Amino acid sequence: MTSRLRTLTMSLWTSLALATPALTQDGARGGTTRDQLVAQPVHAVDAVDLDRYAGDWFEVARFPNRFQRQCASDVRASYARRPDGLIDVINRCRVEDGSTTVAQGVARVADDRTLAKLKVRFAPAALSFLPFVWGDYWILGLASDYTWATVGSPDRNYLWILARTPVLDAERLASALAAARDNGFDVERLTMTTHTAHRRDAR
């Protein structure tokens, strides 16, 4: 493990430590435990400005999932609003052989009141009438300056920490993790995402 990757990993676990004491203490005092949080529905943020949300994001951490198994590093997402109300989605990542894979999709708003719940499709447009090709993309936490976002699904099977930069400082990462934890997500399942260009620059 390189020194930079070790630093990133330590940053994650430091933030996990900052994010979890209140939950542990509440459980000891008879307050809200994680089991009780899981029994409650997942809540998205109250409002999102999609124009501010648009642009480029780096994946800082994620729950392991089958459709990103080939992604070894450098995971990024770009969002662009369209005149028809949809959002173009482009996901990129670097695979083991060093090449880059790109997935192009589209998102639509699923909650007109908050704009915090989206449905994302990467299947061909001809299949868009099928409900199962649309995946839930809920914004669970969002910095006031739109520098980080916590994104997940209402079934708690998917979770991502996104940022405008490849790495978040411990305080901001702790806030992003808290948004997930407060929604009953098991943040210990998160794995850090490596960004090779940033790692080279940091040497």
C-alpha cells in the first residue's frame, strides 16, 4: 500500500470514528440505535438546486456493487441538465489494464418538490418504458456549497460519497458519512476510491 493510499484509508476510518460515537452513546442511553434507524424510511435532503448540482464529481467512496466491479480507480461522474428536463449522466472509471471505461445514461426527476430523488437509466432508450431499468438515485446529504454529496438508494443497498475534488478532508467526510449513518446505512461497508492522478500529484 502506497503512503498516499494509506493516508486516504486512514482519513476514511478517522471520519468513521468521528461519525459514529453519537450513535453508540445514544444506543447506550436508550436513544436511537442503528436497528431503529434501519426500521425507518430513508430520507433525501429537503431541496436540491440541480443547476448547482450539475458538473463533475469524483467518487470518494462507495458500497461495493456488481456494476462497478471492473472499476479499479479514478471513478468520476458528470451531470448536465437538458432542455427537455432530463439530465445527461456520464460515468467514467479506470480498469485494471489502465484503460478507461465510460457509461452514458440519463436521469429524470422522481420528486418535483425537492428535486432530491432521481431515477437513472443506463439501458438503451428503447427500454425506458420498463420500470426495472431505472435505478434510484437519492441525494441524502449535500454540502451547502455543493462540494460533497451523499447519494444512496431507499433500500440501502447502494451508497456513494461524491465530491468536487478527489479527496475530502476529515471534517467534510465525517459530515458526508453522518448523512448516510443517520439514514441507517452501514458506513463500515464503504470502500475508498483511489484517484491515481491525485496520488501522483501528492508525491
